[in-house]
Amino acid sequence: MDVTVVFAVIDGGHRLSVIRAWMEDDYGDGQISHKLFGHDISAEQKKAAEKTRKLVKEKIGAWSYYKSLLDDNDSDDITPEQRKKLSTLTARGLPVQWVKGDTEKAETSFFNINMKGTPLDPLEELLLRNRKKPVPIAARAIIRAGKGHRYWSSFDKIKTEVIEEQSLKLHRLLFDPEIKKPIKTLDLPLSGSKGIRTAIQILIDFILIANADQKNGVTKLDKYPDDVQVMVR
């Protein structure tokens, strides 16, 4: 009998992403990001990425710099401070706590961990707790124009194609043309900026209102049933 073992990061995913972003020099505008987002990266995201890259270089230094020091570790030109940083980078391990169990146990552990200390952002928690429901799936698809992480990947091929096609159309309708500051035109997008947090909240509200009816009004997000196709993941 074949057994499939799946590993998932319950807590610390952001930290690991930061380390990889530093090593790849990709803060949302690099080669990996371009491939993930279909080479359609907003000016706002590019601006944030470049600002992050500049701050990292000023405060820490680029990974390529430390990589060059590692390649030339025997050189007499390396200062004691540089050797100390190299030692920290190459010798320090990452402590890992294992949680064994199924997806339900992993989910419970995630919320137990992230509701202590620094709590989750309310919108992030809302999306995570309702990630299997159609409204968050639709909102995430639209904000990324059917690109990025495919939260709908477990759907059948025909439905995924429809989701991606319609998400692209809605994205262009709601968020094009992209806002440029200072604003010097009245040709502005219907839904404002593509900034992820604000845009996601707008999309959730928009989809909930669009699905309202005269008898029941607007159904609360958590009252929607989970999408059966997402449950098979």
C-alpha cells in the first residue's frame, strides 16, 4: 500500500519566504515572481520590491555579497566582522518543531500558534478560516487576474480555465488603468489601488453584495458552504 507523506510549514512560512527572497533577490519583481504572476506585476508591487531591496542592501547587504565572501573565504582581505557574519550564516541552524497528524490537526495548530503573541491580521485570519469557501477563492483569483497561487487548482480543467479567464476580465474591468501618483487624470480604476490588502477587502464586499438577493439580503462570508472540490485537497 502506497502512503503519501505531505510536509507543510504551519508557522514560520513568512520567515522562510523572506530568507528565500533575500537569496534570490526577488522581493516581488524578480524572475520567480514574474513567472508566478504571468509577467504581469503592478507598478505598486515593483515600487515596494525596489524599496525593500534598497533597505535590505543598506541594513544587511545582498546575499550575492556574502556569497562572494564564502567563495573567497580564505582570503586575507576578509575582516573579522565579515568572518563573524559568515560564521553565523553558515553555522547557525533553524530549530524545527514537528507536528504529526492530518490537515485538521495542522490547521488547529496553526491557529493556536498564531493567535498568541502577535495575532494574525483580521483580514488574513478571515481568509484563512474561510479559504475553502467560494468568495475568498473568487477574490484571490480576481486580484491576481487568474495568476499567482492557484487556490482553485483542485477544480476540474474546464472550471479552472473559466475561473482564470473570467478573473482576468474582472481584474481589468475593476483595476485598470493602474493608479499613478500624483493623480493627474480622471481615468481611474473603479476599485481603486491594486494594493493587496485593501483590494481583497473591497473584492470580498463586492462579491458578497453581488450575490445578495431581496429575500435574504447579503449572506455573511462564514455562512457560505465550503466548496466541495476544494475539500479534496
